[in-house]
Amino acid sequence: MYAFEIERPSTIAAAVSALENDEAQALSGGQTLIPTLKARLAMPEKLISLTAIPEMQGICTNDAGQICIGGATTHAAVANGVGQFPGLAALASHIGDPAVRNRGTIGGSLANNDPSACYPAAALGSGAIIVTNAREIPADDYFQGMFETALDDGEIIIEVRFPVPEVANYQKFVQPASRFALVGAFVAKFADGVRVAVTGASEEGVFRWTDAETSLNQEFAASALDGISISADGMLGDMHGSPEYRAHLVRVMTQRAVIAAK
């Protein structure tokens, strides 16, 4: 590690002001950033911790019936606090290990947009709204590729609003060492249609599997996916699985999610 300064503002306005410094970087749970600093892959002079801002913590339901989760809310708090959305609660309860779940935050995960992270699949699969200090961004517009998002410099996630589906489930094929998803599929059925989001598989990061959505809108059953597949082109390939293997897992995990969602 190297020497740096750290600030812990207590308001969103103070945090945004502190991040106007070009040498400052936001720090939420630190599950990705701290290892990055240790490896000196990034060396900001100042870290702005977002964990002491009450406005960015906690879970509530708004007048539209959406579940509103503060950006600095931990995975453990989400797992225990969204009983009306069991698919999301179960997803949060299986992120990493207890140490990760008690430090990592939903805002930090979505801001980092790791291509194998679980929350991006939940946000995209639910049609969530990512609320920043400056605007509201629909999930369909927010995710823009591997580690890429619509966030501007100095923009922070203060809240995530999840519509509550009729049924939903997330299934992931776990990479044992990291607990990230080798492939994960989030399926959510709403009154106006089905959404399917896949993480861990694509070189472009999380994506919606629209062919599966079309089939599941006709019949919400695992058998509806028997006749469709997804191309291995553009899929990740590494020591844990080839592009073809990941393409196969996309359908398998999606079918499992449909079965579990019923």
C-alpha cells in the first residue's frame, strides 16, 4: 500500500464537492478498490468514503411500490431487508462470503460493473433505476460494456430503485475461488413481460437475452428455452471455461432460474 488521504463526508453534497478534486476517488465498500490500490493499479491521492452518509443507507418502498436501496447499503442488509423481493434477497445472500457481504455495497458493485458481478444482472433483469446525485438512469441505458457505465466523473450512485416482479430468481454457476459468477442468469416476470439478464458470460459485460425473453413471454416454463441457444461469439474464454461452455451455461442457468422462480 502507499500513502493517501481519506475523507468521510456526512452528506451527499459534501461528497460530490470533495470528488471535484481530480486526484480524488470515491470509496464505498472497497471490495474491489482496496485490492486495486494494494497492487498499485490505481494510485489516487485521496479517497472519499461514502459509508458515513445516512442518506445513502437503508431500504424503503416508495409510492410507486419500488424498493429503494441506498447506494451505500451492504449486501448483507439487502439480503435481510427485501423480503418482498425474494429473488433479490437470495442473490445478495450469496455474494462472496460473510466478510464481503458485510462490507461490500450495492452502489459500489454497480459503479464498478465487473463483468461477473451479480448485482448488474439483478438491476438489468429487473429494469431498475440507478439514481445518482445528478439524474436517474434506467438500467437499460446504464450498463455500457465491461467495467463501463453511464456514470460521469464525480457522479455517485445514491439509490437504486427496483420494481417488484411477480416472480424472479437468480441462478449462478459459481467460480469457487472468487465466488463470482462464471455465468449467472436473473429472470424476472412482470405483468407486462419477462426480462432475462446474464452476467459472467460476455466480453461486453451484463446483457439482456432477448431471444429467451421472447420465448418466455409465450410460455413461462423452462421447456420454452429448449429450442433456442446463444452464440459463443463474443463470450469470455479463460482457464475456467471456454466461450462454448459459457454459451451452454447461459441457457442452463436461465432454465434453472425459471424453474426456481415458480
